[in-house]
Amino acid sequence: MAAKVSVSPTSLIDQIVVPGDVVLDLSNMTNQTIKLGSGLHQDNDVISAMRAGKLSFCKPNKYWVESSHKRYIPRPEDHVLGIVVDSKTDNFWVDIKGPQLALLPVLAFEGGTQRNIPKFEVGTLLYLRVVKTNTGMNPELSCTDASGKAALFGPLRDGFMLETSTGLSRMLLSSPTCPVIEALGKKLSFEIAVGLNGRVWVNSAAPRTVIIVANAMMNSESLSVTQQRIMVEKLLAKISD
């Protein structure tokens, strides 16, 4: 959906809006096309929120309302963190926080053959790609990218896994790099894997760093870009004292 606007309104960006809030008034605005994403509705010259969440903006011209949910609805090509809950001859059953358990075929790995079947214990954490989602059927997963390469997919060893909202996961995966991750990365050495299903894995050689990164990410969800940077600066200042 597109609308016409002359300037980029910024007063509500990164702020919490609720259904009915007017986020854009186009009556006095001229030709510049903007795109309206999910959670927004246009009625003549008025753009209003349809659900509660944070008004988000992506350059050059897209606006949407970012909502947080605990429940995850799988979609093809989503990258997720899954926990193995059972192992069968032909597949693994994996919990991805969706309405149903997901199916990971034993051959859905780079170079996978009947002679080269991986063995995962119950509780193993995996970074996965959603391949198929059909109504009434278990989602299908893979440990490869679309070209059949392992890429970054596979078991995540050591580290610590956080349960988050799906909104926070999307924020952490945003482009350009999420401010809280960017700020932390300038001072600390760590690695993360973010699943769109509301799970985040953090690992570092220093356990203290894992705790700092995990706390900073969990505290960042309701903060603006500026507030995220300030929060990280204060956190890093405390640990350097």
C-alpha cells in the first residue's frame, strides 16, 4: 500500500502506538511515495495504527507497526533456533515455538546420505531454515541454505539461549545492524545466532560477556535507537569501573 507525503514524519518513530493512533496526516503533504507495512491503515489522508506496537521506519520510505508475540507462526525461509525433542529413523522432531513440532529430515544436511546421518541428542540446539509450511501439516526444516550448503546452519554448541518475543528477534535482525548489537560489538567479543521464532543464542569465551550481552538485548526491546546506545554505554561504563 502506498501514500503520498512531502516530508518524513519522525515524531512517533520508535514510539509505542495503539489502535486508533494517527501516525501520519497526509492532508498538507505533496508528492513523495511512502510504503505502509503491517499494522497501519489508510483512510483518505489519515494513516492510523491498527494494532499496538512500536512504529518502525526503514529507509527510504517504509513504515510499519512492530508488534511482539510469544507465539511464532512459521514461514518459508525463516531462520529459526530449534530444540531437538525426539529422533526417528528418517527425521528429527524439533520444537521451534510454533503451533506444531517441526520435521527435520535426516538427509536435510549438506552432503547428507543414508551413510552419513547426523546424531543429535534430545535437547540439542540447532540453527535451521524453514523449508515448507502447509496448513494442518508439520513445518519442514533444513540445515542447509537454498543451494544445499550448510552455511551457518547446524548445531549451536556451548553458549546460552534466550527466549524472547518475536518482535525483539526481528529488531535484532534488522538492517542496518541493530544499534544495541553494533554498540556491544565495538567493545566486546561474542557471537550470536538470532531466530525469528523468538530465540537468541549468545556465546563468548568470557561468561561475563554472555551475561552482559544477553541482558542488554533483553532490555532493548522497548527502547528507541538513541536509548539503546545510551543503555549500552552505561552498562559498559559500569563493568569498566
